[in-house]
Amino acid sequence: MAQKENLLDYVPRHNKLYPWHFNKEGHVEVQIEHVGPFHKIAQVFFKRPRYSDIELEDMGSFIWQQIDGQKTVFEIGKLLHEEFGDRAEPLYDRLGAYIQSLHEQKFIVYENKLQKEI
């Protein structure tokens, strides 16, 4: 019987297509470039910006900084609990949802999943 994959075993890393930086408050901001014909029209006619910065809150910024392509989601969870204690509870439910959201937005990829595909 094949073993079911577990999100806690995944090793996330930042997607190189999305640069990031720290803002004045020390939070992480991930930069998104708006591309495509509709975005171009909005930029020209409605003065919409070409780039937007998505600011991550305290816990999100901490999680982002732990994502290094070496730590598993489980290991990041342990560090998150050390940093935020009970404020992070329910720890793995929240962390799992957050990691999945980052992945759905393509801000992160799973390093160990990429290695299996190659």
C-alpha cells in the first residue's frame, strides 16, 4: 500500500518569480507583477501600478523567513510555536492552511515535490 503524502513532510521554498523585501515595520512584502493585456490596459488608462506589494502580518512574516528549501512544514511549525506560543494555536491547522494558500498563490513551491518530478 502506498503511503499517503503529508503536508507536514513538504519542504517549501520561495518561488524565485516573486521577489520580496522587508518594509519599514519589519514585515515581509512579496512583490507581484501585473502582466497580461487586461493589466496593461488598466495600467495605461486607469493608472494602475505595474507592481503590487503584498504585506504579510507578524506570523506570516515569521513563517516566510523560515521557508528556506530545507526545513519541513513540521519543523517550521515547531519554530512558530517557540516564537508565538499559544497565539499560534491551533498550530498545524493554521500553518497548513497558510502554507497551502502561499502555494496556491504560487509564492512558494515544494522542494521535495520538485525533486520527485525530475
